[in-house]
Amino acid sequence: MADISPLLPVSSSDGSSDLTGQATCRRPIKVVVSIFFGLLTVGLFAALLIRNNGSVDYVDVHENERGSLASMAFEKAENLKPVSRGLAAGVSEKSNWVFGGDLPDYPWNNSMLSWQRTAFHFQPEKNWMNDPNGPLFYKGWYHLFYQYNPNAAVWGHIVWGHAVSKDLIHWLHLPLAMAADQWYDKNGVWTGSATILHDGKIVMLYTGSTTEGVQVQNLAYPADQYDPLLVHWVKYPRNPVLVPPPGIGPNDFRDPTTAWLTSEGKWRITIGSKINKTGIALVYDTKDFINYEMLDGLLHAVPGTGMWECVDFFPVSETENNGLETSINGPGVKHVVKASLDDDRHDYYAIGTYNDRNGTWIPDRPNIDVGIGLRYDYGIYYAAKTFYDQNKKRRVLWGWIGESDSEAADVKKGWASVQSIPRTILFDKKTGTHLLQWPVEEIDSLRLKGKEFNQVRIQAGSVVPLDIDSATQLDIIAEFKIDSDALEKATGSSDASFDCATSGGAAERGALGPFGLLVLADERLREQTPVYFYMTKGSDGNLKTFFCNDQSRSSKASDVDKHIYGSLVPVLRGENLSIRILVDHSIIESFGQGGRTVITSRVYPTKVIYGAAKVFLFNNATELNVTASLKIWQMNSAFIQPYPNL
Amino acid sequence: MGNQNLIERTCKQTPFYDLCIWSLKSNPESRDASVKKLAQIMVDSLKTKATETLDLIDELLQDGLALDPEMQKALTSCAERYNVIIRGDVPEINEALKTGDYKFAAKGANDAAIEANSCEIEFPTKSPLTDMNKVVHDVSVVAASIVKIIQTKFSF
């Protein structure tokens, strides 16, 4: 039967064509050559692949077996092996052995590389960046500082970069805020946070790596509080103000938070660390940011989570739709503890209750405690930090988006990493368990012309092209309606063990999914990045919805990450499924259900660049028809550039 | 003699036990080394092997006239990758080990493995670098494994 899925590589024996009218037949010779080459490579790397037990994350993560080393060692080899489409898709394992049947394109010419640079995401003019630091709003300007390597496109020699903006979108580069010029930060001017005092003055606490490689906390402040640009910074002459306390390792003490007021009128901060394999958050009180008393207890700790980096601690309102200043406490207020886990390089958060008297916090739901539960973002996203924007009374979240290509490509293109578009962060009143993230409203000012598509019917097993001019800088807001009859009729199964990461991606057909969008896809779907929902029905009849981002065919290149990102997304009764996607060259940020589940992904196509990029709707489910309504805007550049005439 | 145990225990937790043992034991500094030092020794070994491979690539490229264009293209790309291993990855790993931000040591080591793999698959037919690419790849993987041990070990 002609159950066509044009997403699947059609073998030469099946002459069917996809709905765009183009056959995607593979010529026989390519199959032969690829099998030959595949076998050759099998011989070379057999030892590696035998040991590879299951899909793992790109860089050093193994979610199934924390601490298992053998599998970690081979995850890079995993990049060579695309996720198998599976026998159900009519494709044999062998022909997909290494490259999905095609010889590798010569990697990375200048055209491909220069296309990757983003148009409206913050990034320095060149070189390496990582964590966002000390974000704040002061005298009319938003400030962003960031970890920066002035010498190369790889991590190292870290100092503080600096930029300002009136609207969190149009950034102007300023000179470096702090260099590694003191013994206490010679080996790295690392992450820190700003606190705005009662009188409006700013203090900055940051981690320095000393000449001996010990992690200490240092104090710095603006050289001139009347300079709205805060160009020059002064380090407190008697730094460090904090050194690793007894029982804490010299390399396990970093990333101090913004301070908040205790009921006694002292300032309180927390600093992440670990004891053996337990991730912890230490607490210190201070009146002057120079002298500190460490509390006996910890803010919180979770066994097995390892080192907590970039801890963040902040209040959220259970009832209001605005952010809360960091010191707020009381009824109707919950507190969030967030940690970046060094072991798996993901950012986790949990919502709970803060006890001001003893400086402790407990999660509402210990089963989804910090480090074992919810993540800010299920893609490539780390070292996130919030700040309270007193200008617009919102809490804004920054996150570092690294590269998932090879460092050779980064060196060749001369830069690495971007920051996410800043997101507002709110307690999700509807679920009570999640935070909602959403791009700041100022991003809407970049919208140029928009095109609306209403009630587009996408039948099971089809792809619908969307006719828009250019598709590398987009804001897409889409809503999907599904046939509730189909949901009822679908038989429940033990398919309920679905997980985006271990699935066959957008090519794996289920009864109720996948369906969604293909971005950075070309006409022939040779390269494509699906962002989609996948619904499952358990044997108990309960529906679960997953939100995924499939990188497995995002590029023909073999040295980029090909894993599938995603997670469960709560969908409440009566809600339509919704996705917002920001496409900006080599980065896509996707928001499911209003930001309940978010996935950021880096995409490095070899063909789908410039005018070749297109957008499609797709529905690869077998038993579900879907209707989509969407609006797509072209996005202007943010023209991020050096501050003029400084 | 005293550190035999640590070296063996460490190498058992890497996927290439023999290579790990050999690389560490052939360096006299492994005698009383901490796990962190063993990682540093492994990185030195990575740098040595990568440099040898780059030297070979340069030699092969000198024989320019004898090479077909595909081979030349692949070798040039490999040279770029090996330059990144030596001048990008190795310093990154070393700085991360020294300052204790281990995720960047893991990143650098993992990337070196990718660069070696990527070089190998650039050759459309027979690669002249197979053995050396495999060594560099495997040494990188061992280094990454040792970094993982440092990250997750008890006590500091």
C-alpha cells in the first residue's frame, strides 16, 4: 500500500515519490559503495562499537548509568552512527551503518561556516564564550558579562567580556570588564553574579582561579557608579573574600549567586560544591560583602548529582504574572533552586520552600529534586543564570549555548558559542510543577513581514511545504489540533516506554506521532531538523506527550552531534498543542506548550544554507490526522556591534 | 611499585586497558602520581602521538606530485584537525585539569577523539593514517575516561 513517508530514505526497490513530487530514490551504486565503505569502517572501529551500549548524550553524559565509564568513552563514536530508522521503516541496519548511505561531504567550506553565525543572538565578534555573568539592569541599560577567551575559539584564559543593551536584543560590545591580572584570578576570571544594594550601588562577586589553581571568591565593583555603561571595574584590594572552607576541595567551590536579604537584614549568598558524589549548596551571610559567616547547614544537597556549578536561587510568585525581586519571601511565594551539573552538563531546577531562619530549602516534590528532575532546556543549554529586571518587573533567564560541532570547525570559523535569547521565567500556575520560559517580548520588535497559515490539514504520513521567502531567520508560532476520536480509538500499548533520546527520531512512525515542523530543511529533505510532538497511550489509557528535536539528519556532516533531544511535556485537558520556534542560522530554540518544555539545538547543515532553507509541516503518525495553524515572521538582524565612539 | 595499584585500578576503568597501562607506565612520572597527574601524563601522550601524526601528514603532503586530489584534500583536512588537537584541545585539557573545571578537560579529550575519527573517514579509499588515527583516538578516549574518574571520585 502506498503509505508514503517521504521522510524515509526510499530504497531503490520502492519507486514511490513524496508529496512534493520528487522521487527520493537512491541510486543502486551508492548503496553498494556505502555498504562497502561501511564494512571497511566496521573493521576499523568494531572494537569501539561493540562496547557501545545505547544512545548517550553528546558530551560525556550517560543518563542511564551515571558513572559508567565504558559507555562514556565511546559516545563520540556515536556521532558517526546515525540513529537507525529501524526495520519498521523498511531500511536495513547495514546500509545505514555509518553515514546513512552517503559518502561524507567535504566538511566546512567558508560558505557553510560563515552562514552559521547568528543574526539576533548575542555573541562576541570572535573567539570563545561560555557562562553568562552578572546580568543586571542599571541606569537605563541592561548589562551582560560573559566568560570569554580573548585568544582562541576554544575554552581557556578566561576573562570577563561585557556588552550593554536598551532592550535585551540590540547589544553593543564594550571593552573587557575584568582581566586575569591578579594572583587570585590569574588562572581564570570565572563566573559571578551582581547584587544591587539598598542605595543602588552594585557589588559583583565572582570566582577566581588562583595562580595555584585554587577556586576562591572575589569582590569587585564599578570604578564609577555614575557611568551608566559601567565600563571600568575595580577589584577589592584584599581579595579573596572567601576561600574553600574545611572539607571542601580547592576545585569544588565556584559561581557565587546574587545575594538576597535575610529577615535579620543580612545579605545571604549560596555557592555550589560537592562532598563525594553529593551536590551541595553552601550558604554564607554577610553585611559588607567582605566578611562572611558560613552557615552550619546547607541550602540543599542531593546525593549522586556530583558538583553543582552556577547555582541559582530565586523566588517566584504562585499567583502573579510578574517576576519577584530576589529578596522577596512570604505567602504565595515559592523558591527555585537551580544547579548546573558538571557531570552531565545539563541545568536542572526544582521548586520548593525556603526557610529563612536556618537558610535551608526543601523541594515540593523530592522525586524531582534538583539534578534528578526537570531541566530548564532539554537541548544544549548550560550555566544559566537569572536576574530580576526592576525595569519591567520580570525575572529574566540567560543561558549559555555551546557548539555541538567539532572544535576544528570552531577554530576555522573563528568563534564558538552564543547566548540564548533572554527568557522571562514564571511559575506555571496551571501545572504547579513547572516553570514557564518565554523569549522576552522585545524580540517581537525584530519581526518583519509575517505570513499566516490557517487550518492546514496534514494527513497521516505527509509533508506540507510552507511557502515563505527565506527560512534562516524566523519566528514561528504554531498550534496543532488533533482529532480526539483518533486519540480515543488508538490502542494503548507498552509503547509507554518512549523517550525522545532513544527513539528513532522523526522517521519512527507511531500511531499518534510524530508530527510537527521541519526547519532548516531543503526541498529534497536531504537535511532537516524536525521539531515535533509524539504522543503515546499507555495500557491504562493515559496519554503522554513528548516534545522532541531530532538532529539525526540535520546535516550530512559526520562530525556534528546527531542525538535526539526532548522530554515529556505536560498537556492539560482542553489545551491545543503549541510550539514556538526561533530559527537563527545555526541555532533553534523551541518552546512547547508556552514554554513548559524547551529545547535548544545547534544545527550545522552543509546544504540547507542561505536560500536553500525551507520550512515544512509534517505528520508521520499512522493513525492521526493533524490540523495546524501558524504564523511565521521573517526576523531582522539585531545588528550587534561595538559601542560607537567609546 | 606502590602506585601500581592506582594505575591498574584507573586503567581498568578505561576502555583500552593495555594502551592505558603502557602509556602511563612508560612515563616515569607515573610512579607516585595522583589520578590527576595520570590524566596529565595521558594528555602528554596524546600530544606526542598527535604531533607524530601531523609530521607524517606533512611528509605525505610534501610528496604533492604523487598524490591524487582526493588524497590531498583529505590530508589537508587532517592537518587542520591535528593542528586543532595539538594547539586547541591539548592546551584546553591542560588548563582545565590545572584549574579543576573538569568538564572542559572532558570536552577537549572527546573532541580530540572526534578529530582523529573525522580525519580517518575523509579518505575515500585507503587511509595512510589508519593506525595513527586509531592510536590518537584511543589515547583521547582513555584521557577522557580518566577525567571522568577525577570528576566522580570520592574525596579530593
